[in-house]
Amino acid sequence: MPANDYPTPPSYIRQSPCPFCGTDVSWDSSTCQSCGKSTKEKPPPPLSTGPRFGCAACDESVAQGAVICRYCGRDPRTGVAPAAPPEGDATGGIIPYKNSPALVGYYLGVFSLAPCIGIPLGIAAIICGVLGLKKRKREPHVKGSAHAVVGIVLGSISLLYHVAGLIALTQVK
């Protein structure tokens, strides 16, 4: 037999492609030498059978209508990470800690009902309440309009009550 004539390999040496990576693997081998996966398993089917394209960030194949890449979590068309959701607060939105004028106006309105200190606190509650409403109008994501309104109402009631009390005291003579 000439040196460049090789006998055909017997049938037991034949190879088949790995179902995961496509590398030729001996038919009797249980694992692929290239990817290390079992040659007896079947790869999972793709999530969708429609048209696909490469993600701009990770280059993985994603479905045509995908909004977020399932591999990297970014926008597959631009590669940009999605914007973080707005920060929540631990109070569940009950206390408007991001709208300090409204919160201060609320507490000033409550404390303005106390005798002797009602006039200055009532005026301050009205001012802070109005500032809190203005802040809420400028920044809609900031809560606190109810606290601002309560501050304005209680400050006004307290101011009227205390001024009427002072007028009544001066008329008693």
C-alpha cells in the first residue's frame, strides 16, 4: 500500500457534531472535548423562533422585538442600560421627607394651635405650606401637597383664633 493511501476508518471511529458547540466528537464519547457538555443531551430550544439579531452590548442573539436583552439586561439596539426606577421611600409615601417646606408647614400648623405661640407659628405655617405647594408644582414626583394644605389651613385657623382672642382681650376693659 502506498504511503499516502490510508485505509478508511472503521465505522466505530466515525464522528458526529456536538449538539451544543458543533465540534466533531467521536460517536461513543459521552462529553464534548471542546465545551465539556454531554453529547447525549439536547440543547434547549430557542425562546422564540422569529427573526433574531445580535445585542449591541453583548452580541448575543436576541429576538427581533426584544426590549431588554435576556443575557446582559441592556437595550439590545443601543447597548444602554435601562434607567433606574425612581427611588422609593421607606415610609410608603406617608411622610413627604423630600418636601421639607410642606412637612415643616404641617408641624408648624399643628403647634400653632398652642396658646401664646400661635401667631408666629401660624404665619410660619402658612408661608411654609405655600412654599411646599410651589415645590410640589415644580417637582411632580415630590409628595406633600396634603401636608402643605393642612399647614396652611391650621396656620390660618390658629392665626384667626389668636388675633380674635387678642382683639377680645383689648375690648374687655
